[in-house]
Amino acid sequence: MEYRRLGKSGLKISALSLGAWVTYGSQVGEEAAYACMTAAYDGGVNFFDNAEAYASGKAEVVMGNVIRRAGWKRSDLVISTKIFWGGKGPNDRGLSRKHLVEGVDASLRRLQLDYVDLLFCHRPDPDTPIEETVRAMNHLLDRGRALYWGTSEWSADEIREAAAVARREHLIGPQMEQPQYHMFHRNRVEREYASLYDAIGLGTTIWSPLASGLLTGKYDNGMVDGTRASHPGMEWLRESLVGEWARPRVEVVKRLKPVADALGCTRAQLALAWCLRNPRVSSVITGATRAEQVKENLGAMAVYEKLSDSVMREIESLLERAPRE
């Protein structure tokens, strides 16, 4: 495993990490989560990602139980959570000081931890002044509830404003952003945030590196039963995978198979390795429902070392045939 600094911080996190979105507490029970997290930990993963919104808090409960059961040393782990959607009450969502403080305390109880290493503002909150959010995050850091704070899916302007408030008030600014990033979704990481990497030392922990499974090739011939996209309430995801708009992307994914075959890897491993090739990516968050998937994903580290400039140019020529974001 390779360990990368989180932006310009001193923290080192595994280049591949494991997240709990749409799995723990819903698709995946505690036994399967234990198997997945143990396989990841044994493979060198130290970063495990979560959020208060995942399975309405159940994902944090499952992860907390696994950590306690495994008996891992706390200093060997980098645990994150994200705050925004905490419930239905008027103050149970957003980035107000009240919800951030109460939401983090609730997350820590579910995780059975004294602190999280990384605390993310899960989305921007147009109803809360950014200065209030920055001060609240610093309050949580000062109380030892979190060690670093950052954002998820904020615009570059919003991150820049938060950093400016922190500088002006001599507070700690956002250290990391958690954006979507994969072969078809690139603009934000590669262009919009470009000036932030050096200006504020921004690190990125990217999600959906496989484009919700599209880049694995499993949807080459249409919808597949038993996947997350086949679950009730995931119609929006199905459209992005097998709808009319997705067809050019599916064709590109099919053309990536010979590239993966030549490297002796799966298309999933190729897609993960492609993300790892970007030096601005601190960690690639993967998802899994079985330990075997975790082990396959970890194989991307070996593929990453094989991605020469010529291979990257070949991939780029294929990606130009499909719409990107």
C-alpha cells in the first residue's frame, strides 16, 4: 500500500480506502462489513469513510462495532464522517453550529469513538453563513472531536471563501475536499480546484471512482439484478448506468477491456489505477459488499505502477469518445 499526505498536511492516508455508502447497515450487515474491513486493513488500508446520512446512521453503528470487535489500535486508523443530513427536524440538517456540534456528538456515539480524524461538511449549506460553519468546525477541532476538517462537493469559490474566513480570523481552514471523480467526471478535480491545491494545500478523498459500477463492465449488456442500482429508490442511478444518455459511455467501457487485458487486470482495477495516477488525489474511496471485492480493488495498486504515459494516452483517446463532466 502507498500512503499519501492529505494535501499539505502531515497526515498520511492509504491511497486506496474503504467507504460505507449505500452498503453498511443496508446492503451489508455486520459480518460482511467485518470481512470487508478486515480484508482492507490486512491489505494496508488505514482510511475508512462514513457519514451520518449513510443508512440513517446505521452505517456508523456497523463500522463502530467492527472497529471495536477487531481491536485495532486507534492510531493506526483514519476514520471520517460527514455531517449535513441528520434527521427530519428543523435543526437536524445543514451546517449550523447547532447541527454540527450535535451531529458530530451523535456520530461519535454510533462509531464508539472519542474523535474522528477527518470531519467533512457533506454539502454546502446556502442557509448558513460560511463564517458560522468555519467557527463551528474550529470549535469541534478545539474540543478534540475531530483532527482535520474539510468539505464534500463544495464549489471552488465556497472553499476559497471558507479558507479566507479562516485566515482572517486566525482559524484552521478546510484541509480536504471529497468530490466525485472518475474517467467520465473530471472537471471539478482537474480544473475547478486547480488553484486550490497549492493555494491552501487542499487534499482530495475522491468517491465513485468506478462511476457506480459502470467502469467495471458489469452493465455492458444492460441492468444487472442484485446491484445497488437495481434497488428500489435508485431509479436515478439506473438511468445514469443503462439509460440513453449512458450508451456512449458504455461503448467506451467496452473498448477499455483490451487495455485492461493487456495489463493483466480487470476494468475495475484499471479505473481505480487511473484515479491513483492523478497526483492531486490523496485517496480513492472504494466500496465493497464482499471481501473478495476488496481484494480485487487492492490489486489496483499493482496496476497503477504499470500505467505508463503511453497507456494513459491510449486511455485518453478512448475517453474522448464519450461525454464527460
